[in-house]
Amino acid sequence: MLPTSVSPHIDSAHIDPQELASAQQVVANIAHSFESKVVGQGRLRETLLISLMTGGHVLLESVPGLAKTTAAQTLADSISALFHRIQCTPDLLPSDIVGTQIYDAAKGGFVTQLGPVHANIVLLDEINRSSAKTQSAMLEAMQERQTTIGGQVYRLPQPFMVMATQNPIEQEGTYQLPEAQMDRFMLKDVLDYPSPVEEVEVIRRIDAGVFRVESTPQPVATLDQVRILQETAKKVYLDPSLVTYIVGLVYVTRHAGNYIDPNLAKLIEFGASPRASIAFTQSARALALLRGRDHVIPEDIKDLAERVLRHRIILGFEAVAENIRVETIIAAIVDSVQTP
């Protein structure tokens, strides 16, 4: 049975008009800087801004050459953030990501060398090419915002977000991401090719030297402003009826046979965990703020459904055999739950 009520105490602090206007200005400045280097990819821009505003992590799936690295670098440059890119390979070790202790002969002892995960924005390129052991090394960093090296705990800088990519067309030499790690990505987005008009614009910008190293955009926001933006996003009002709606969507993923077409329901092996509900509430608040509102509406939640659920609903082999995409099942789930 779907949930019908929720505690009225689930609420947010009020956002005053000046605070809302300030947040909108910061978001607009970052978005404009992003658009100066990245052509099109409006959905990617929205996803990354949501991640930045919530401190969540993003998993991106696309073929090579769709500006994922450029997008991450541009976002970091626009907010004066420390950016590190890690190219994942089968021989990548956990210490290559987290860090290690090395012997310093001059000091006569071991010193800690922090790994590239100690940055504000970390790009894990082709994460599914790294071994399961290396992938698991990211779990503590992504969830606890810290690493442990030689028994010593090191806090990660704030804000902190991981942007991981995987290539869907090259499966040889790859390792499937564990469900526990997939669940720690707040959103998963699937990028598509640019339109012909956008591709012409890419070529024009290359000829104009827009992508040269010396043309790096100037910062348009500070890390302090980003931290304030994150606090503002937490204050966006989420009506209790929408919390019930979110929980209802996630509930149906676990008991789909009672609510959607049985032919689709039987393809689901495992539904989404409570992290999906948390991701919905946090990302919906950020999306509402991104769209200039101090409150969430049902359309915000529906627009996020694919990005929140596509990596959390585990399909069986029968779905692959019948060529049924997870997005088809998500659409059926959204249609099955009454909109408040």
C-alpha cells in the first residue's frame, strides 16, 4: 500500500527574497561561465549544478567526446575550485586515488602524500575500467567525505563532489560497478550527441581558440558563495504531500507488480533503496532553486525521476533480452503514482 501521510514536521527554513535573489545571481553567473566553454548540453549543466548545490555525486554515461572533462574543468574554474582528473585503468591502485605514506630519508620517517581525491571536484574518467578494489576505495571518500591513510583520518575539502564517467560501447576490460557504489551517486545522466547546429558551433569555437589553455574562464563565484548556495538550497520548501509522493515513487520500484504492467514489473530484480528518496528530496530542492523558486513543485520531481532512479533499479537478464530500457519502466512507475 502506498504511503498516504507524512509527518507535518518535515519542513525547511524560510528563504527571504534577498537570499533567493543572491542565490539566483550566483547560479546564473556559474551557468553563464559554463556556457562560454561548453556548447549545448543543457541537461548536463543542470545536473552538475544540482550536484554542486547539494554536494552530491554524479555518474555520467556517454560515448567519448561529449565534453564531460571540459564541463567538469569549466565548473571548477568558475568557482575557484581545486580540480583533479583521475584516468581509471585496470592497474590503478587504491593508493593512487586516496594517497599513501612514503619514506622521507631527510626526516627519517614516513610522510603522508595525499592522493588526487583530495580536491573540490574530482573527475573519475571511465570508472568502470578500474578494479573492484579500487572502486571500493572511493566509497569512504564519497560517503564519509574523508580518507584514512596509515590509520590517520584526513577530511576532504568542502565543497566536494565526484563526477564519474563510463563508456557504454567498450565493455572489454571493464568491471561492473558494485550496487553499493552506484547507490552513492545521487544522479546518473546519459548524454546524447550534439545537434548539427551545436556541432558547427563547437568547430567555430575551436577555430576561435576558445578551448586553448590560456582562455580559461575567470572565476565568477567563490567557494564560500557555493557553501552559502548549498545552505540556501536546504531551505527550499518541500510540502509534506510531495514527500509522500517521493516515497510513493520509490516504494513502487520495490513492489512494482502491484502497480505497473506485470510484463514490466517482472523485469525488476531489485528496487531503489531509501537513498533514492533522500536523493529526490535534496535534488528537487536544488532544481527548484535553480529554476528561481523557493518551493518544490511536482514537475521538479518528475524531471529528476530518470536521473535518480535509472542506476538504482536493477533489471534482470530478461530485460536485456527483450531490449527493455530502464527509462521505460521508470516512466510506467511515474504514471502509476498520483501527482499531488
